[in-house]
Amino acid sequence: MGDIDFGKQLGVTETGIPGLVVFDLPVHGDSRGWFKENWQREKMTALGLPDFGPVQNNISFNDAVGTTRGIHAEPWDKWVSVATGRIFGAWVDLREGPTFGAVFTTELDASKAIFVPRGVGNSYQTLEADTAYTYLVNDHWSADASYSFLNLADETSAIAWPIPLSDVEISAKDLAHPRLADVTPIAAKKILVVGAGGQLGRALRDELGDAAHVEWTTRADFDLEDPEIRTARRWRDYEAIINAGAYTAVDHAETGDGRRDAWAANAAGPARLAAIATEFGVTLVHVSSDYVFDGTADRPYREDDAVCPLGVYGQSKAAGDLAVSTAPRHYILRTSWVIGDGKNFVRTMASLAERGIDPKVVDDQRGRLTFASEIARAIVHLLDTNAPYGTYNVSGGGAERTWKDIASDIFAITGAERSRVSGVSTAEYFANAEGPVAPRPSNSVLDLSKLEATGFVVRDAGEQLQEYLTP
């Protein structure tokens, strides 16, 4: 007991391996023994420890000095600490990337613990008899999981073991592990894109390219209405789920069949994804809509404004937002007036201009265009920068416009006269519509300051419109 460093303050020391963090633990002792808080979620996450969600607690007891185990890299995170005795630990980064092969070593006693991220190889050599160390892990062992191993005597790693390996007992299995040059690195966690066939899904593919860790799915191979999706993947292998799919037939949502489809895709499906994200520690990215607001505000809408949807589509999106917000790691991107590839308002107006047709366009709704490429860029930015979780407004920047203003801009860009576009109220535009018409918010302008505070540079919607029409 006398060798333990009593009275430390809870503290953190970074290592040269990303995510591998040493914690000093306060240990309180007297003549009777000692006490420590071995893992305290609230205090430790406040100091930067990932909220890694342990599901199992293991103990390794070693009765002899020099017992040496490892080097093993598992597809889960570990919190390792000493209960009795003292160990020398060696960690080698076996993940794909620029730090592959990086080494960190230190001694651990009861006053020190270390967080070992997925894919970092770990090995321990006991320095005292009757040593026991514990580790919390955030996944259960699985034969289907992907592991990597490294030989304890690897020359490239050149670990300076306190007790020479020639003097200790090592298992035959550990002796047979490969040298670093022959190690298969642990691949990056996967990203699942749901709704990859839609306009946002296609924009995400343009943004992310052919990255091996991104999995693209459509409804044909990943149906959000399938009650078995919880077991459809080994979810601990996923870093994020991007829900790029949605039901967007705003007017048809007011019908019986449409209402069912809207709620299934926009509310029930995201709720299933939120349950998966919560259980397995996955980040859930979900795209929402300005239709969750009633449009009566006299200023741009902020993320914390109360929702008040006018129609079924907006109600289903608001319900989906609420479900997604229950996942500890979530990004909700609220957008407006989305334009992607394929048939859309911009291409329709450009076609009318070219064919000599003079349209009447709604002039009592105001907002900004949001190009699907901009949403994709924002999603990647939030994930790459580990921005604070929560809801973010995403749209093009610049001055607010009405649909008539945008149509006039399109005519001008294509070489037609702006004056050929005339304005009409929403009520007049839909006066002779067949079937139900969903109410539209008159104000769809979104405040973008929260997104900009993360370092994201918002592009002017007018400039993007010019680029879209003149590639």
C-alpha cells in the first residue's frame, strides 16, 4: 500500500497515440487500506473521456512477477485500471492511418488508469506478485469481430520491457503473432448512409467519394420499416449512420396513404435508428425541414425555436426530430428549399425560360435555397470536426428571397428577361389544385450562426445558383 501515490487530483495526460489517454485517479488510504472511484462517468467525461458505454467488466489476475500478455487490438474501447499490484503497459496503434505503429508505454498502479480506443494494441507485464487489473469494455466478445495482433518482440516497435522477454513465460499463441510489417491494420469504423439513392444520398457520394468505410444503402437493402434492423448489422463496427432518406411528397402526405407513408419514413424509421444509435454508441445524422415551423416569425428561425408544424409532413418531421434527439450522439440538420440533381424548381424555371413560357410564381413565401451538396458538405464537416452534438440549421447564405425572386434570378442567369416572371400569392397559385394542398410556412429563413460557429463556411445561395446553372 505504501507504493501507491495517494492524494492525486483527477487529471488527464494525452499520449502520442490519438485517443489513448492516461488518467490520474485520486486514491484515499489509511492503515486499513485504500479506496478510489475507479470509473466515474460524470467526472471523467467532463475531462474529455468518451462516453463509451461499457457493457462488461473483466478482471485479469496474475500471481507471478513478469507475467506478460498481448499485444492484442480489439474492435472495442477499454478502460484499464489496476486493483492490486503494479503493471508495465505497452500500447501500439494498429489502426489504419498515419499513426499506425506508434508506441506508448507507462507503468500503472491503483492511482493510474488508461482509456484504450478501438484498434490500439495493448499488452501488460506484471511488476509485482498477485497483481490484478480490471477493464471495462463497450462490446461483448464476438467470433465475427475483426482483431489484430502484434508480436511482443517486434523489432520495429522496440518495446523496452522492464523484465526481458527471455526471462518470462509467454503463451505459444502470443509468440506466434506477426511482426508489424505483416499486421493487418484495424479498419476505420464504418459509416452507413441510408437513402443513398436520393438527391442527398447522391450528393454525399460526391462528397465522400469511394471511401472504403462508407456503406451505401437504399430501401431495397435496408428498410427502415423492418423491425429486425437492430440485428441487421454488427452496429459496434459503425461510427455513424447518416439518414439521407425521407418522405417529401408534402401535398400527398395530406391523404390517407400519404399520411401513413410520411409517418413511417419520417418518424418511425428515425426512431428505430435512434434506438440503435443509443444502444451501440453510434452517431446519428438526420436531416430535417423548415416545415417544422409555422412560418409566422418575423426573423430567421433559430435551432431552439419551438416547433409548430402546419401539416402532416411537418408533423412527421418534427416527430422524427424528437426521436433522433434522444440519441446521445446526434446531429439534426434543419434545411429549407432543397435543390439536388434531377427534376427540381431550378431546372423547371430554366426550362420555362428556354421555351418562352412566362410563369406565375409564389411571392409570399421567403427563404433561401439549400443545395444538396451544401447539406452533404455540412454533414461531413460536423462529423470530421467532432462538433458539439445537437441541431444545426443548414441552408445557403445571403439575402432572403421569395420563390418569384429566385425564378427571376434563374431567368436572368439563363439570358431571359426577369420581367417575364410575375408574382402570385400561395392561395391563388393553388386555387385550382386537384387534391389536398399542404399549408406552407411563409417564412423559411434559417439562422445559420450556430453552424458557422463550428468553423463551417456558408456559401451564398445566389452564387451557388449561378454555378448550378452554368457548370
